[in-house]
Amino acid sequence: MTATGFRATIDSFFAIGLFTAVLLISLGLGKLTIERIVPGLLSDGEVLIYSSLLGLGLIAYQILLLGLIGVLKPISIGFLLAGNAIAVRNGILDSLNLMLAKIR
């Protein structure tokens, strides 16, 4: 980033928002996958940790697949993340509720 002033502030907020969105999508995607592979065998804390790691790995493989088929562009990554967010919206909400319950 070479911008300064107000533009740099906006870019920073965008980067933080994008990081948060990818992390939430990875939590939902990983939670959905863990529930299908090992239902009920992990504690809530383990599910949160493993779902974020598994979800980030699955998103990385999806982006790799986009590159392999030759459509790796920012718009295709945006559509990929939006599709994942729609597909795992219940998992995202479950993960957020689980985190809030652990905080309280």
C-alpha cells in the first residue's frame, strides 16, 4: 500500500473487514465439514480451533483450483467467497453463538 492519509485509513479498514469475512467463512466451512466427519466427538473449543484451520485449508484448495482451471481473478475469488458464505451461513451463525457463549 502506497496510499497516505484518508485513503490509507480506508484501505486498512477494508483489509480488516476482508480478514474478518474470510475468517468467519472459514469457521462456518470448517464447522460444517467437522460435523459431517466426526459428529459429537470434539468439545466446543476444539471445534472452534479445528474448524478455522480446516476451513482456511479448504478455501486455499478452492483458490488453487481456480488457478488450475485458469480463472484466478479478483472477481472469481469474490464470487467464491460469496458462494461459500451463502452455503455455510448457518455454520457461521453457530460458530459466532459458540464464541459468544464461551466469552460469557
